[in-house]
Amino acid sequence: MGTSSAPVDPYHAGMGRVFSGIKPTGPVTLGNYLGALRTWVDAQDADDCVYCVVDLHALTVPSDPAQLRALTLELATVLVAIGLDPRRCTLFVQGHVHEHAELAWLMECTASVGELRRMTQFKEKSDDQHFVSAGLFTYPALMAADILLYDTDRVPVGDDQRQHLELTRDLAERFNSRFGATFVVPEAAVPPVAARVMDLQDPTRKMSKTEESPQGVVLLLDEPASIERKIRRAVTDTGTDVRYDPVAKPGVSNLLAILGAATGRHPAAVAEGYDRYGPLKADCAAAVVELLRPVQARYAELVADPAEVTTILRAGADKAQAVAGPTLARARSAVGLLPR
Ligand code: TYM
């Protein structure tokens, strides 16, 4: 129900609003970090940021209850460990703010079956599955609700979420034109480098937390020796020259993109320093280990005192709801739902 008596929006007026989310469906990967999470941290200083562990999205695929609870808390802990600061952003769990599920229904009634069917992620995730939930199909409507509840201007995401963002924009525009100006129409913010980190064992496939490819996926909490081993054994391409060409040389280009992202350089510029694969792999591994070292150290401190993270999440849900409630109330009234 829209909480129209909610306190005034606690965010600073005039700043851009940023919103993004991540699913607790597996341990966080280097792809998540370079493609999205790192930019979440950077945005905290310039914008008014709202970040969410999207547990309701995790239910779209079969999941074990105890594991979902553990992964949700682990993911929230990782987000604090990478540098999300509750004094500078709002961090919360989607399922703690019921407005998400409720606005999702209005979005499901705004989206057409045809446009949901065109979502490539639905096709990929439903192919060859013997059980495909209705929630997996309507997932992008829930994602649109997440974003629209916060009057979001920018959504920092990796390349694989572009199509969902386009749909969110279409739904916001359609809703506004049918029912009057209700939602801000958001834009995707995709990083220029490492927007699609590939699997180290199969560089034609995205590095993914749910992929059965333990050697191809670097996890944020992997031991340094494991990170080094995975990168040293990464599949490279035929030939020995080092150049940035994601089509002809996907394996080498992936390593160049990772090293570039870890050291703040363009992958093509990184390539100029190498003429063999071995040194490139060694430098890439060392850079990733260094990049993750402080995150892992902070994570170790935080897991020793889980109460700190649960307190952050509780306060985050209150702050988020203070914004989401009035937006939902606006949308309910726009479509003609009778006030209680
Ligand atoms: P999810 O949980 O799959 O991924 C979280 C973020 O990580 C990015 N990402 C990658 N970036 C580069 N290379 C990769 N290999 C890689 N793998 C993942 C994703 O693009 C994403 O930004 N539907 C979303 C979660 C979501 C959401 C939202 C995002 C739900 N509601 C609202 C933004 C706004 C998802 O499945 O992300």
C-alpha cells in the first residue's frame, strides 16, 4: 500500500538519482565488480545513490531457502566491503520494501507479452530448462519497478542489462502517456571498459555467478593463489601477438580489458606493452589480486560482526521506503485504484 504519510524524501534535492541492483544467486564475480559494482562506489560522491540486493529476482529460478538467506547477507556484506558507505548511499534488500512487488504488478500490466518474449536474457535462461517460472518471464517488469520507484536518472549496469533498461524506458514512457506524468525516464550508464567481462575458459561466454565454470570465473572472495591460477590458465587465442581485438582474439582481449579496468587504462593502450601472452597473464593476475586485496580484508572484518551489516540494511530499507511509498501512491492513483 502506498504510504502517503511517509516522511519527506530524505535525499538532497537537485542531485541526480542513481539506482542499481544485483541478484543474490551466487558469489560475486570479477565481472560484477568491474562491470557494475565499482561504478556504484564511484557514483556515491557525485550522486544520490540507492543500491539494492534484489532477492525477489533470485526467486525466479529454483532456489534453496537457507542458501538464499545466506547469499543475501553475504552479498550485502560484500557491497559494504567494496566501499558502499551507508552515510553516502542507501543500501537495502528489495524484499524489505514491499512497494517493489506491488509496483511490479502495475508494470506487468503495462508491458506486453510480445516485448517480454523478445528479452534475450529470458531466452537464454529458459532454454533447455524443464521448469520455467512465470516470474522469470515477467522479471523485467519487476526490474522496471525497482528503478522507477526511486525517480531514477541513471542506472549503472554492465552491458548485459542494456535491453532491460530499454524496456524500462519504454514502460515509463507508455505509463506516462496513458496516465499522465508519473515516472522519471531513466538512462543506462555502462562503463567504457569491462562492461562485459568474459569467462576465462570460454571467452565467447559472459563471466557469470551462476555458470558451472569454476576455473573460468574469478570470484571477488577468491584466494590470491586461486586468482593467479585461473588467470594463468585462461584460454588464449591462436597466434602469439597481443592486440585488442575482441572478435578475432576474444581470450587475449578479455585479459587486456581486465588489466585495463584494474589499472585505469584502455585495453588497446595496455596491449602496446606486450608481445607475449605469459607476461600479460602475470601482470593481469597481479593487478586483480591487488585490486581485490582491500575488499577481501574489509570483508573479513565485517563477517566477524554481522550485526553491523544487518543494522545498515534495516536503516537502508527505511530510507528507501520513504521514497518508494509516495511513488507507488502516485502510480496507484494514476491508474485509478480507489484509495482505501
Ligand atoms: P546481475 O545480478 O546478473 O549482475 C549485477 C551487475 O553486474 C553486471 N555484470 C557484468 N558486468 C560485466 N561483465 C560481466 N561478466 C557481468 N556479469 C554481470 C550486470 O550487468 C549488473 O549490472 N537484472 C539485474 C539485477 C537488477 C537490476 C535492477 C539492475 C534487478 N533490478 C534494477 C539494475 C536496476 C541482474 O540480473 O544483474
